[in-house]
Amino acid sequence: MRTSAAVAAVLAVTGAALTWAPAASAAPGRDGTECVTQPLGTAGRYAEFVEKDSTRFSDSEGAVAVGGDAFFGDAGTRQGFSIGHKLTPADLAALPGGHSLVVGGTLHAHQVVLTKGSGVYGALDDRSAKGAGFAVDGPHRKGASPTSPIDFGKEFAGLRALSAAWARVEPNGTVAADPTGQGLFLTGTDQRLNVFAVSAADLEKAGAISVKVPAGSSTLVNVLGTSYDMHSRPTYGVWLWDQTKGAFVQDDYAAGSDAFKSVRSKLLWNFPQAESVRKNYTSWPGTLFAPNATVRMGGGNVGPGHVNGSVIAEELITVPGAETHQMNFTGCLPKGTEPGPVVTPEKPKPTDVPVPTPTPTATATPTATSTASATPASPATTAPGPEQSTSPAAPAPSSTPEGDLARTGSAFGPAAMGVAGAAVLVGGGFLAFAKLRKRAS
């Protein structure tokens, strides 16, 4: 991992190189402000875009790109990993080389299923149980020289510069907290672009995070700080304002109306300084953009948690059950800003707005039984074994409607813990076979 000083250097030197388009206004979201659709470039076409190594299980509905080594699935815990079952022909056509899976280094594979598209990698390590499984199902091959159709170094240099530039955009939204500090409210009124600045410390203190912006507007949340841990309080839910319902709705796979989903699809959380971002069991709406960080989804006694959007990170480590869903960013954000300092977040303003309450299936303190380490040994030198990618946490059944592969949800229910945990642990060995049957049908 790079040091905090290195991150600070990136933030300090990139401003002069990035400017608004000529017609841009200094005030984001006002009439005449220029913004860029698909601002993330190549990375924005993937559900997971990782510069270095990635350790994954269960399911990603979209495309996956890893610049280093990929540790997908584990024979010791009978866990597989499926990729791309929500990709459309148009999605595939837009991917470099048409590949739904790109691995720049070695793909260490056990029951990896390419439901749609194809895979390319530098080398393949078959980690399946001999005579009782497979490494990769679906079209795949070792790439020609150069191995990868993606220049990860170039892409992440641009992403880091973009992340640093967005951190200088002046907020036009307000951040407020209730007197107990239990709820954090992000409120914006701009019809085009709403920008917030919040400290990582204040964000992770909140049990409930609520975002209220007009339906269809783009939202940029700059989270400042070198680390963020969603489980520190823990945060038990993220709510978005559903304009159709006139109420906050807790994020989950199929939650809310079209107005709700239009907010989620244009929501980006920017972590320009973070070297570590840790998710818990709670569903996360929007794109998690942390190009300098190791992102962990789940961990010991934390449980898995889904991202209803994309993850862009330096490194990605998850426990079994964690999923990324094909809800890529569709918003419009500034290409850059005039040179200037990073915005210092203000302390949240006091508010008496009632804190949203969890849906009946969510709980703030799940009793997940995962023993997965939050800091596994570096996969660059040691392939994860049973002691590193341990038995999964016990999630409730997913609201994902596909009915195939990892049926793991963002919400925990105490009554479902034991049954769901056993189902995921035993069912993990059959994840890829379910996909095989679907491919053949």
C-alpha cells in the first residue's frame, strides 16, 4: 500500500493538470456547468475494477478487471465465483476485447464461471479439487503479449488524478446529524449535480446514512480521511430519498421506485485519501470509488455486504457471500476543477429530522459466524487457503431475482442465520454447477 504522504502528494500536484471544460462554471450544478458522462472511462464499464490483487467468491453480476493476481473461489471451503450474468450484448461490446474478465497476472481459479463474455489472463492456476471440479467454465485463454487489453497503470493514474480533482469541488449540499449522532443526512436541491464533503470519521459514526437529492440528479460524496470503517459503529443502513414515495427508502437490491433507482445509479462515493475502506453487512448504493485503497467487503464477525453499483479500488478482498451488482455509474460529473485546496468538511449541522428505521429484515448487530480474517495474508505471495477464506458469514436469502448462484442478501435476519449459513457453505460447492446448467439451458 502507498503511504499517506504519497496520497497527499497526488492530491497536491494534480490540480494544475485538470481544468473545467471551457464553458464550465465554478459552481457545480448551476446552469451552464459542464460535466462529463461516463467520467470514469474504461473503469466505469466494470462492476469491479482493481489495480492490484483481488480475492473474490460468490458473484459479480457485471464485468471484472484485475491488474494483478486474482484469487477466485476456494476448494477448501467449496466456494466458487460467477461473473457477468447481468451483462447485455451492448455491455459486452463496450468492454476492451469483449472480455467480461480481465486478469493482468495469474488467475488462481476454483469453479469460476463466465456466464457471459470471455476471460483473458496472464497465467492460469487450476485450484479446483482434482477430479471434483473445474478451474474456469466459459471461453477463456492466456492473453498475448502484452497480456492485458487494459493498461491498468495508465487507467489508475487517471483515476487517482480524477479522484483528487473531485475532492476540490466546492460542496453545494448540506450535511446534518441528529442530536444523538445516530443519523447522518446529506441533502441537496440541485437538479443536475449535488456535491457533499464529509469526514470519514463522521460518516462511520452514523448508524443510518440518508441521502436526499432530486430524482435524476448526479451526486458526488467526497469522503475525506485515510480510512473508513463501516462497521465501527456499525452503520446499519443507507437510505435514499424516493421522490415517488415521498419518503426515505433503505437501499437493497430491488428497493424503491424508478425515482429511487435513478438516484442510486448516479451516486458516487469518492475516497480520495483513503488507504483502507471496509464494508460490513449493509447494502451500499452507488459506486464506491477508492483508487488508493484496499477495499474489504466483510470480515471476521462482520458478514458480507453487497454493493449496488461498482467498486474501483487498488485492492479488493471479500468474504464469501459478498456481491457486486450490475448497476454501473450513469451520472454526469466534472472532468476536473481549477487548482485549489481539498475541501475541508464542516462538522454536520444539527437537525431534528427523524432517523430512518431499518426494514424488518435488517439488523444493526448481526451475529454472523464468519471467521474470515479482516487482514488476510497477501495473495501476491500466498494463495488463499481454508484458513484465509474461511466459512462464509450467514446472510439471509437475497432479493436478487435471478434464482441462481449465490443467493446472499444485504440484510440479516436472526432466524435465518443458521439455515442461511449452512446453505451458503454447502451450496458454495454447487454455485458454478448451477451456472453450468443455466449456460446449457
